[in-house]
Amino acid sequence: MNIGQLARQAGVPIDTVRYYERQHLLPTAQRSAGGYRVFSDSDLTRLLFIRRAKALGFTLEEIGELLALSDQRQQDVAKVRDTAVHRLEDIQQRIDELQRMHAALKQLVDACPGHGDNTACPILAALTRPRA
């Protein structure tokens, strides 16, 4: 299949396919006699793997490690699990931070009357107040 077909089947832009090639997440495509990239079903499987891993929050570096481990079928899955556990911890930290941000902003929104001049706005006051 050509690059457009691969991109369409994977649901990504063509530039994304090229980018993943440059990042060595996808192998360099074979070329047709006319010089066009030719991709296989295994390239599509790999591209879908990358998309799913990105959707789970893995970095491109981690995806590269997971792909390398996936390519070595006899490899122990402990490294795969460790990578996933690390990603899960990072996600939990982000969730905790978002919850703190949510609580702080909700407190400011609840305190804001939503009318009058901006000198009485607790949201603007909190944003302009010097840090202690």
C-alpha cells in the first residue's frame, strides 16, 4: 500500500507517517520502481500500535522501547510492565495536579459574583496578587 493508504487506514495524517519513519518508530519503507514508498500490513500493525500507545499516554521514547520489546518475542515482559507502571504513575500525578487546579479554580469561581467592576473580582485578584 502507498503512504496515503497507510495513513488513511491508520487514521493519521501522511506527515505523521513520515515523522514516525524519521523517529525510527516505523521502518524505512521500501520503494517502488517509481520511487514511491510501499508499506506492508506489518507497517500498518506497527502504526496502529504507536497510535494506541500514544492514546495511553506513552512518550515516543517509551513507544520505541515497547516496540523493541515487542519485536523480541522471547523477551520477558517485566520491562513492558515496568514501563506501563511508570506511565500509570505519571498519569496519576497529572490527575492529582488537575484535581488541585480544579479545586482552586472552583473556589475562585464560586467567590466571584459575576457582575460589577473588575476591582472586586477574586479571580483577577488571585492572578495579579504577588506570590508569597
